[in-house]
Amino acid sequence: MTAGASWLPLSAGERSVAIEVLVHGPLSRTELARRLDLSPGSLTRLTKPLIESGLLIEVPEAGSPAEARQGRPSQPLDVVAESRSFLGFKITEDMVYGVVTTLRSDIVARHDRPLTTHDPDRVADLVAEMTAELTRLHPRLAGIGIGVGGLVRDRSVVGESPFLNWREVPLAALVEERTGLPVIVENDVAALVEAETWFGAGRGYDRFVVLTIGAGIGYGLVLGGKRVPYAEEDRGFGRHWIINPNGPLTPEGERGSAVSLLTIPNIRYQVRAATGRDHTYEEILALAAAGEPMPARVIDEAGRALGILVAQIANFVLPQKILLAGEGVGLIEVAGKVVDDTLRTHRHPLAAPVDLETKVSDFHDWARGAAVLAIQVLVLGSVEA
Amino acid sequence: MTAGASWLPLSAGERSVAIEVLVHGPLSRTELARRLDLSPGSLTRLTKPLIESGLLIEVPEAGSPAEARQGRPSQPLDVVAESRSFLGFKITEDMVYGVVTTLRSDIVARHDRPLTTHDPDRVADLVAEMTAELTRLHPRLAGIGIGVGGLVRDRSVVGESPFLNWREVPLAALVEERTGLPVIVENDVAALVEAETWFGAGRGYDRFVVLTIGAGIGYGLVLGGKRVPYAEEDRGFGRHWIINPNGPLTPEGERGSAVSLLTIPNIRYQVRAATGRDHTYEEILALAAAGEPMPARVIDEAGRALGILVAQIANFVLPQKILLAGEGVGLIEVAGKVVDDTLRTHRHPLAAPVDLETKVSDFHDWARGAAVLAIQVLVLGSVEA
DNA sequence: GCCATTTACTTTTGCGGCGGAAGAATCCAC
DNA sequence: GTGGATTCTTCCGCCGCAAAAGTAAATGGC
């Protein structure tokens, strides 16, 4: 509550130390000196104000106490993860999912509420109410992040969100005036990508790609530790990635596009069209695993499409890691072999194997992503990515 | 001749000034201060030793003298392009192409010689002879760059070059001991990419892609101003980029791969297989333009493949610019419309249009690319990319 | 048990490089 | 010619770093 909008004016050196400790766990001064290429003296100088301000703390000793080396033991520094709380919200068509996280972006509480109206003021009211409820249990709130599917500008205004039927809604301002807290609004995929870049699968990588599969396809490219923004972000993304020109035609997607082959609604549509019966995504995966012909065919084709997609990304972007996330990556568990085989035939035999991580994410993970944006703003002291 | 292996020990600030002027033409101190985000005072300090050492020079006035603004006129600084010469060689199966360039990488002389043997020592002899001949007319030689198709390690050793039948040939050392000059050896595509990044189409961009079409397919990715190296570089690249699984099968390529659809040998093969007659690449392009059915069909399919390839690169890498280079980009002049149309259907309508530049390159352009490596080493003072 | 050794951190000192402010240079406008 | 505009230079002060020396806290050998 006492917190300002951001940490005390941090110098560039102090900020780099703070981020390194925040992202890469407890680190001794010597280790920090090595990583940041600074002298030991500089580390004493830089860490002192950070410790005095209560941001960092000296923790007993890392990991195995048995692992005792000669010489004076190192003194790991860590962020005081509980010193601040952050709120993250993910707004879907009919629900608002909320989480409280620590400075480390660990989720300490969840709280969801149905969304009964899309009126911007009512949505802001609901978010403010949820904030008040969550604040009661988790004080020291430093900021709020909100993830929305659709186009978001300046990290504050929802330029266009088809499923909410919003255009030019200044959501950050609406929530700020109700809560008095700094609010960051961002596209949900972008938020998830930032979260994974700072605290997840993308930590420490220079070239990193996130591909999400769910109601739609999401793509995030991180180069040099920064996410690359692009114009068509989350506005029917992947509908023009034609993977198989002879693939199935689906209502919204082009024929054989990534959207028509991989997204949950379109996989359900294909199975419904073929069998005449409606199934959930999970049911379809189970049926395919059990060898049911039509679902197996659809899932098999989806697996091939995913393999091709990952191969293309790996071939052209040369990322050090690719993260598959979203609600639809359960596909991997059923069609993993097809994905792998397809991937291999579309890669050069001498090419480095693709470092592919899969992470089924639920809506709270998306909300956590939004909370990370609030963390970034606090640490970096600005709204810029 | 007096030159050491690199410029006087340049401080980081001085080096950034030198590179900025070298790459972006004559610039005034004020302009440099703006670009490098430095104070005017710093620019006086940084430029003084560079001018005194003869590296930079104050040039009269840029461009239009009529364009006179108020106030003290700016004093553009430029590199003394002729102060040093650089040699670039491109080694092909049966020829060695050589160029002399200025510090700005402008070609001031060309000199080619047939290659009658692939024995490494004889090749080094030939390069040394050509160096001697070229040095007679162009003294002040500061370094030599050599481009070779194949795998090159440490910018000095040819690890594997199928067409020369070389393995682990320390070409840089062989030429260095014959000429006494610093020698850089690099994969030819990599050299071309570096050249375009510093002095060509990629100048000033953060994300930049080079795609070459010729005897094979070459791919270069530049991120943050630096080329990204990768394992499968120039060892049958593009054979596993399957663009059309129903495409033609060709001797070396997989079915429907970028290699089988786009490279000059494979286009000639397809036409020969279809018509029974052998044509040069240029003849095939002319026949296709004239409406001859079989060549037109092959070229049309190549155009579609190129459009898809460029779209995939644009979709996944989000480059600010893509350069098409190589001997085979004449394709664009005949199949430009097909390429454009295909590109458009594989791109999101809201996506920024692809900035696509085409540049037919001959072997001297490849040699120039190699010379740029020698320039980089002189300026940066190291072998590192 | 004591001291050498090792490793981690702190303190002190000095200096390079930068920004900021003031001044000099050189043009245009009237 | 005077004033304003713009570029560049000079000078000063300071921030931030490295280097080096000193302190702290552990282990290991005897």
C-alpha cells in the first residue's frame, strides 16, 4: 500500500542486478559479478541500497548445506518475494479469472467470477470488486495486469476485441480510477509470452518462440530478450498460415490453415461434421487414443500440421527453444509421435534438434501472465516493453 | 602497407562512431550525437582522435549546396574510403573470382582466374598470385576475405566443402603464409549476408533476412544487427523445406522442397524431363515469358513456391526486410505476379506488407561479400562476428 | 587448537567517459 | 551590422567502474 508506482529510482546498474536476482533466483554477489561482468566492488555498491530498501535480502545458504566448499561461504541474495503482491486478470467472454502472485510470479491465490455483461464500465466494476476482495487477504498490492484477447494499444487501451465487442475501450484508466492502483492492459498472448520470457520456459534465452493452441492460434517471438510486436497480433492469427492446401475447410479458417487444423473449435467441428456427434476436445483426444477412426484421423492430421508448423518456425527463426502452450496442447500426448516424425522430416538431418517444451495452460496461467506485466512495470519503472 | 592487423585500439565509443560513419555515409557530429544518443561534447572528444589518425575526414558539405539552412553549417565526417584496400575472393568449382574494394566496400577492380585443380596448396598459390597482381595496382591492402561454399569453422578452416572435395583445410593459414596478410575465410552465403547487413539492403535494420537462390538455396538471418549462425549452414540447405508435398521429385531434392522447386539446376532438370531438351536458365525464363507451356508451368510453380517461402519467413520471423539474392532471382521478373499473389494469400490482411528487395548477384558480389569480412575485422579488431 | 589457505565480500582510491553549461564559430534574415 | 539560429568546442564536475588492498568467515593440516 505504501508502494509508489515503481521502485525507487533505480540506476541502470541497480536495475540489472534486481532483474537478474528476480529472474534467476538467489544469487551470490560473486555470481552476479560474473553474470553481469562487473567487479566485486561494484556489486557491493549496487546491492547495498537494494538491501537497505528491503528489495533484496540475504538468505541463509543455497540448496545443499552439505556442499561445503573451502573459503568464506557465499551469501546469496534473493528478492523478498512476498514484499509485494500483484494481481493478474484474464477476461474471457463469460468469465474473469484472477490471480494474486508474489514478486516472483508465484500464484498465491485464485479468484474467478462470471462475467454477465460486456459493458466496459460494468467489467471495470467487476475487476475492481475482485481487486477489493483479493486485497483483503493480500495487502501490499503493487499493481494490476489485465490480459484481453484482441488488439491492445499502449498497454492501456483495448483497440478491438471481437468477443467482447469492444472498440477503443480505455480499460486501464477505468480500472485505475476505481482501484487507485497502476494498471497494465495487454493482449493475452503477449502477456503469456512476457511471463514465460521472464519467469518461465524462455528464461535466459535470446531467441525464443511461444506458440499457443486453444480457441485460436497465438504466436510470440522473443529476440534478444524482448518480445517483437507485430500488426496483426491476435486478430485472426494463423488463419493465413496455410499448412496443407488440401486440408479441411472450416467455417472461419481458410482451407488447411493452422487455425482450421489445430484450434479446439475447428477440431470439434471436423469431428462433428464427420461423425454427426458433438464431443468435447478431451473426449476427442480420448477417442483418438482409443483408435476411433474419425477422431483419430482428425487428430492425426492435427499432429502432422503441428509438426510442420514447429519445423517451419525452427527452420526460419532458429530459436533456442519453442514453447507450446494453451488449452489445446493435450494434442501432444495423443499425437506426440506423429508430431515428432513430421518435425523430423521437415528438418535438416544436421540441424540441432528442436528444444520443444509443452505446457498445458489453464486460464489462471493466462492471468498470471498479465500479473507479470505489472511486475515488469514495477521493476523497470516504465510501461515500455 | 603500414597498417597493422586492425585499427589503433579504439575505445568502445570511438568504434561505434567509426562504424556509424562507415556504414551510414557522411554524418555530422550533431547527427552522430543524435543517432548514438551522446552529448555534443562527447562527439568532439570521440571524433578528434579518429580524424587525427586519418581514419575520418571532414568533407566539404553533403548533397545539395543550395539546401542552406540557418545557423552554422554542419561539418559532415566521412571515412577515407581509399585509405585502405581489401581483397575478396569467391571460390567456385572451376573459377576464382576476385575483387578489390575500398573501405566502403565499393568494388574498384575485378580479376578472375580459372581454377584447374582443387589441391588446397595449389588453390592457395593461385589466390596468392592473384593477390600479388591486384596489390600491384592497389596498395595499402589491409586484409583478405575468401568465400567458399560449404562449412567453415572459426572463420579460417574449411571443414567440409563437397564441390571442392575438401575436409579440414586450413585455408586462411595457407593464404596468410603466402601473402603475409590477415585472411578471413567464411561460408559464401554468410559473407554475402554480412555484406548486405553492413553495406547493403540490411543496413540499419534489426531483423533482416537474406534468401539466395542459385545452384542451391541459402538462408541468412540477422537479428539485432548480428547474423545468427546455425549448424546445417550450407550443407544441403533447403532440401527439407517441403513447400508442396505433391511437387516434382528431383534427383537431389526431396519431393516439393525449396531446392527441388527453386534452384537453377532443378528447374533445368524439370524442363529437360518434361520437354526432352536442355536449356539454360535464362532461356527457360524467356520461354516461360513467351508462354511456352512446359517452361511456363515450371516457372509458375517456382513462383508459387517462392511466394510461399517468403510468406512463411515473413510470418514467423517478422523481419523488417527480406532480400532475395543470387543468380536465380531473375525468376521474379517473369513470375513476379505469381509470387506477389501467393505471398498475399499466405499473409494476414492486416499484416504489414513485406519489404522485399531483389538483387541479382553475380560472382563478384559474392567476392565483395568476402571482402566485407576483412573490413569488419579491421574495424572491429577481432575475428568474431 | 592454531595457523595457513581459500573464498567472499568491503573499503578505498583513482580515473575514464559522459553530460551540462558556457562560449566560440559561422551561417541567414532583415 | 545586428540578432537569431545552429553547430561545434572547451571546460568542469560527477557518476560509475576497476584495481587493489583490507576484512571476514569458512576449511584443512599439523
